[in-house]
Amino acid sequence: MKKSLLSLLLIISIKLSAQYNPDAPWMQALGEKNGTATLAEMKSSFDEYWQTHDPNIKGSGHKPFMRWYTNIENQIKEDGTLENYDDLMLAFNQKKQQRNAQTVAVTSNWTPIHGTQSYINTGSWSSGQGRVSCITVDPSNPSIIYVGMPAGGIWKSIDGGTIFVPLSDDLPQIGVNSIAVDYNNPNIIFIATGDRDGGNTSSEGIWKSINGGLTWTLTGLTKALTGSACPEIYIHPTNSSILWCATNNGVFRTTDAGTNWTKTLNVSGTRDLKIVPNDPTTIYATTATLFYRSVDSGANFTQVGVGLPATSGRMAIAVTAADANIVYALSVTSSNILQGIYKSTDQGATFTAVNTTQTQIASTQAWYDMAITASPTNANEIYTGFLNIWKSVNGGVTMTQVNSWSAPFSASYSHADIHFLRFYGNKLYCGSDGGIYVTSNGGTNFTDLTKSMQIGQPYKIAVSNQNSDKIISGLQDNGGHVFNGIRWQNFYGADGMDVGIDPTNSNLSYGFIQYGQSFYRSTNGGASGGGVCGAPVDETGPNDNGGKWVTPLALNNSGEVYAAYKNFYKLVNNDWALQNSTPDTLGATDVELIAIDPSNNNTIYIANNSQLYKSEDEGLTFSLVHTSTSNIVGLTVHSTNSNIVYYTTSSQVMRSLNGGITFSAITTSGMPSISRTCIAHQNNAVNSLYLGTTLGVYYYDDIAASWSPFETGLPNVKVTDLEINYVDNNITAATYGRGVWRSSLPTILASAEFEKNNFVIYPNPSTDIFNIKIGDIQLQNLEVIDISGKILFSKKDFDNLDGEIQIDLSNVAKGVYFIKLSADTKSVVKKIVKN
């Protein structure tokens, strides 16, 4: 939790187009700057707040901000401004132009890694899939359900929630706060965009589809009008030309189905909006403190609510079809302590406090997770959601806890942090940090409906060298998940961070939680697991939980495990042992990245903000070899050449040919002005590079000498990590909001005719001797490479070959290897198996 001082200095003057949730206490402490503060000012206020508060209490509010900050801090463009949705749209259109002009160098075929069965909990104390913001049931068909995600767009089910499909993958990454479906025409759908609670995506106004979600267009209510958030949208139940939308800049109304909008409540920070069932002339709206009512279908609003607190930190509304006169208000203080449940029986004119003593909030982050709803058939049956869900059958006078976030195997389980509660018919739907949960018996049993949805927000992934079907993913909110080729297994909880798989044992998986506070291991491919150790004692203290929010983890070719906090550590006897002999020589702050040379375990690179350090003795000593002009966000070493190192900043890709001493920029030709996030190198004749960005993956090689989209089948989302597997010849990507995806690597090593006419390897498999027929070509180079990319054997002198050569691998361990043969300007790689 140490402050990244250099990072803050670099971004101190940046004004954000997307501010964090203004109701968070450290945002309120900014006063007049709340809404215009720089990223550095927000982080400084956040750090100051936690000097006197405990961030380790569940529901403290610390983690939601750090998730947002980590997601946004490296999305800074060359001109010093922060990337925004307009940049993503420009990049999106450029991708389409490149594809249409056939300037794409190679073709991908991305498919989701979901599995044939739903995920299971194999050890997590808070299992889940991904965060859900809203749920809407088609008013004309209860089997059709729509779900909105903070970064994963909108999804649809036509079978009551058994199977969901995404509807917005062709848009640049988008968050959805609220969904409205036309009762006259179910093909007409409106979405209110952004992430009202966590700020993971910004509001881009109101979008509309007229073909059931196949395509989307922006309505007349644009982000210039809505401000930073669009929390709610509703369609009039008997006149579908009329809609209402709550935004950060007030309430807007349209009478022509979205073409034109009029602001009818001119107040900032509207957080909730509710239409009285069966009486659309009556509408309620709230800011954090003020309560408003319209009695003319939203054309005008008047402040009402006598009896409500004079000031609040957040207020939410519940209405019921059982009694049009009753409205509930749930209020918390600016410190996010429950002020009470308030009830009105005269349509909001006056309120009475019915409960001010319950402790059901059980957290101090109501600005992030808070919801209330009432039964449509019993006006006294209400539910509130904070950390958990609570229920009352006497109008809020007494509340009973329905679920426990840390009891995932209980019948009433739903994941922690409740963002949405609403009845549709007799079913209560819940949207939380873990997914969608539904009950039809008042909360006695909840069913998880997210099992068909790939909506995870992984920070990092790792893929087995031996079998690419073995994957581990560290998910925001939802811990560590291991894929076993059939399904994902959630074997630990909290926020999953950096992860690793032993290169010699695909069943041995490792993973961190936030700040590297705890380290977990599974020895059976995620079927079970447990904690190994905590952060090193010397790395913790007052206001310091360990390393970076995403503490870096790395394994070398021998399976040795390393981590970096402020110093560099090796896992020894199930604990972190200091590896660098001279402490505190890796910069003033916690380390950002580790990259171990795949062809030489002794060579290790560490990136800390803009500084690059190198060790040539397996981390015992490090020296500063290079300082970048901005923070390093991605780092990798050439698969077989230790002298070649690549790193990315948010705006550049840099390459060194002398072991990190000097770097030069790789061309930006073909690359739009969007943030670079991670990079992977493929071992082949043309040095293929794969670049993760905030809008998918881009490809570069020495022949093409420019970047082109590598995006067929991949949603237009942020890519957070990339892994290449040579055995199965594929690349795997972690995406923020759409889980894990995979593509085969492009066939660019040799022409089919060249390979067919010249190369045959036999016997294969073999115990020792491999014969290689090479035809009548003049072979120039031969390499034997292991699955990690390390060159075991190379030869360039080939006199008197007579069409065939022989290699002896009797001294090599059993396993899968590759033979790379080069001639003229072409090369080919063949897989061999040593028995």
C-alpha cells in the first residue's frame, strides 16, 4: 500500500474525464474539487483518509477505489490526457477500416474459455463470476432477461436465465447501469451506460437498439448532458415514446423515444429514480440528500420528503404495486453509517423513521453497494442490500439477515456487495459483485444465474507450458479460478491478482490476493487449495498491507517461485525469503513487474514505475539499467535471445537489443491512440509481437513492420494479460469484463509448399535418435527448443548432408520439444516427442 510517488508526480496535472464516485468519503473531502480533481489529488485524499481508518475491515470501501485506480492509472496518452471513450471509438473505427482495406497482417480466431460445465467452488469463501449492475425482465415475456455489467456490456437470456448471450461485444468496452425494454416492441431496448458505483467505465449517454440488441445507436441523451453517470432509465408502461433517465446532471425526459431529451429536474448527483407501479404520473427521484416527486409524469419535480434527514451520504427508493401511496427511503450518513429506513404513506410528502437502530449495513461503503426494494404483493415486505441482504415483513421495523457473503455453500448464498435488488413478478433478483442471484421464496433459497456468463474481470492469467487447457486466472472480486479443460474451479476468494503455474507440473498453481497479503496454492489443478503464507513481515506495517495492489509473481523454467514487494523474494519452505542481497535497491516504492528471461533463469528484469532493473545472478543483485520517459506497464524478454527485451508504456512499445541498456521505440504505424497494457513475444523467424490494449490485441512482426488488429472473434474490451503456449500453438488473453479468450497462433513460419516438400522427421516419438529428411535444400540453421522457448541445441555447419541429418537427444529429459529449421528466407518448426 506504499504510495507510488513518481507515478503521482507524472500525472499530477491530468484532468480526468471520468471521476470516481463522488459520494465516497475521500471524494467528499475534496470539497469543490470533487468532480474536477486530478488523479493525484484523488489518490492523495484517499491515502489521507486511510491514515485514520482500517482498510482491512470487510466492506470498508478501500478495495473498490483501488480496483478503479489500478484500472485507470496507466491509461494516459502521449499528450498527457487520459484516454476516453472518444479515443476508443476512433480506434474502433480505425480497426474496421484496416479490416475492410485488408491491411491486417495475420488472422486470429478468438473463442471464449468458458468450459462445457459451469464453474464450481472448490475452496473460496466468497465464490462468484463477476460484478452485475442491473437486471431487467422483458415486460411482455418473463423468460427474457437482460443483465448489465459495469465493464462487460449487456447480456440476454431467452430461457429464464439458463443461458445468456452478450449483445454489445461489437461496441468498444461499455458499462451498463440500467436497461429498459419497450412493452410494445421487445426489439427496442435502451441502455443507460457507465458504472455508477465503481467507475470502471464512464457514462456514454443512452444507447438504443431497434433489433433486439444486434446493433446500437446513441440517442440524443449524450455524455455531454448526462455527466459521469446514468444510474436509471425507465419506459412509460403505456406510452413507449416517453422515457425518463436519472443522470449525474439531473433527470431527463423524452417524449419521442429518445431522439430529443429535456432536463426536467435540474439538480446534480441524481442517484435514484422510481416510477410508481400502475401510476406513471407519479415519479420519485433523489440526490444524496434531497427527495423529489413529480405528479405529471416527470414533466416537473418538486422537493418533498418532510421527516427525512437534513443531510445524507446516499439515499435509495423503493415503491410497491401493493400500495401506490407507500414509498420507502433508505438513507446513510456521509460516513456511510445507516441513518434509517423511512416510510411514507402519502406519496412522499412526509416520512416517518421506522428503523434507525439496525446494524444490517455491516460496512462503510454504501456509496458503492446499497439497494432497497419492496414486494409487489405485500407493501410491508422489503429487502435492503449492502454487504449482505436483509429482509423485513413489517415495513422495516425489524430486519433479518437473509444471507451471509462468507457462507458460499448455504442455500441462501449470494456474493458480497449488493448493487441491485428488484422484484419481477414473484421473483426477487439480486445483482452483486459475484453475479446474478434469484429467489422465488423470499430469500430462503437463491439460484446463481451467472454460470453461463463469461463476465470476469481478470487482472492476470497463467497458462501451463505443457497443456494450454490448464489455466489460472486472478479475478477482481472473485479470487483465483483454475480451468481444468472442462470447467473453472474457484479455489480461493478475495480479489484474485497475479498468478502462476509450475512449468514442470501443470497441476501446481499459485495465486496472490490484493497487495500480496496472502499467497495460495493448489496442487491438484484447482480441485482444492489453501493458503501458503502472508506478505513478508518487513513489507507490512501501519498503512502498508504489502506490495502493489497487483503484487507481481513469476516462476522460472525450473518452477522456482518469486515475488516482488519493495524487495525481491523467493519462495523457500513455504515462506518468502529475501533474495536480493542488498535491500531497498529497487526504487522507493513497491515493484510493478517481474520478467524472467525464458532462456536464462539467471537473468531477471524488474520494472518499478519508469525504472528498469536487471539481475544476472538470479536476483541476488540488481542494477538500474534504464529509465523510461513514463511508467512501464508491460515487460517481456525475447523467447530465445537474452539480449532482446521489450516493454510498453501506455503510449509506446520499446525494444532493446543489448540486454536493456538502451531502447528504441517500435513504430506506432497502424496503432491507434489507445493505451498499451501488456506484451508477448512469439518465438519464430519474424519475431511476432502481440500487444494488449484497451481495445483488444494488436500484432506486429519484422516483415509487416507495422501494427494491425489481431481481433477476429474478440470483444472490444481491455486486455490485461497475454500468454503463449507452444505445445498447442495458441495465445490466451485476459480481458477486463469478458473473462479469458484464446486464439490459435498464425501460421507464418513457412509456406505450406516449402514445408511439405522438404521436411520429414522420423521416428517421432523417439527415445533418442531423430532422423530429419531435408530434401535438396541447403539447410542454414537448426535449433532444438523446449516448451518454455529455451534453446537446448543449435547447429549452423551442415557440410555433406546428403538430404538427411540426425540428432541425438538421449541426454534430454522426456517431454515435448520443437525443432526449428531455417533455409534461405524461410523457416519451419516441427513438434517432436521424446519418450
